Amino acid sequence: MAMKRTNVYADPEDLAIIKEAAKRRGMSEAEIIRQGIHLAAMANRVWDEPLFSRTFDGAGSTPPKSEVRDIVADAVRRESLSGPGTAV
């Protein structure tokens, strides 16, 4: 992948931490900075499509904790009776 050069201002304390981490991990300071840029870019990315595009029928409100617990317990019980990977 082609890289593009850029200049940024950084806090001296952050640069010292990066320098220590690079030495400890046996990698370049630039690679640690590139990883940080990638994490920041992904954290602030706006996706074209929603993460969940399917909708489900329901009451339109959050079920109570006890109801969720019962539904999950029933699903686990059904799976354990039929075996893993078996549709019920």
C-alpha cells in the first residue's frame, strides 16, 4: 500500500510513550503512530450502511430483564436437547 507523508504536532509526553513502546515491542515509532492513526480513523468513520439492516417484529419496547433471561434460557435448553448446529 502506498503511503502519504504528513506532519502533525504531538505532545512531547505522548512522543516519549511512543518511543518507549516502540523499543519495548521491537518496532518503529512510525508503525505505532500509523496504528494509532488507523484506530482513530476507524473510530470516526461514518458507514454508508447501518450495521443492522434487518428489522424484527416485536412490541417496540425493551423487554424486561426477566423475559430476556427466560428467552435465552429456553434457547439454550432447546440447543442442548437437539445438539449443537441442529435447527429446532
